[in-house]
Amino acid sequence: MKTTCNQESADEARAKALRVASKWRLLLPEACSVLEEGLEDTLTFYSYPRSHWRHIRSNNPLERLFREVRRRTRVVGAFPDLTSCLMLAAARLKWTEERRWEKRRYMDIDLLLEELVQRSQEVKTTGA
């Protein structure tokens, strides 16, 4: 899937995924079926501005955050109750939100706004 999502357009990515599925269908039929069923959902990021593709097609930041929460909870070992575990996780999420995400802009929302305005103008001019 990595090479599929690194294509220049959704059409190229779709064609690449279908080539991979046809190549592996005899050996991995269930995996190929899952690939074909979820392909359009996977390629949704192509409808966003190109500068956002790298951020949308991967959930690495979220996985990293979960890994950090798990690491912190493992240090404690056994919690006396569920509330204390939730408090530790919430504290880590709050710290991340305050320190990291305010200083580093993950995606430029202005680009999404420009894209939305452009699409709405296209709809008005074409009447569709």
C-alpha cells in the first residue's frame, strides 16, 4: 500500500492497487478482497490539497501519541483505580496539546479554505 499511496494522482494509485491485487489474488485472495473493498476510502486523501497528502495518508502522529501514553502507564504498572489511569493519560494529552501542537503547525488550514472557495466557485460557474 505504501507505493500505492505515493503515486501522483488517485487514478494512478487506483491502477497500481488493482495491479497489485491481480498479481497476488491467487496467493492471498482475502487480502486482495479487503484491498479492493477499502481502496476508495484509502485514496480519499487525494481530494485534499497536495501539501496535506503526507499528513492525511498516515496516522503516525496519533500512533506516536498513543505510544507515549502507553509508555507512561507502563511505568506506573498497576493503578489503584480507573480514574487515576485516566488522569495520567489526560495529563499527557493536555501536555502534548499545550506544548507541541501549538508550536508546530501540522496542516495549513488556509490551504483547505482556498480549496473550498475554489470548488464552490467552480460549482457556481458550471451550474452543477
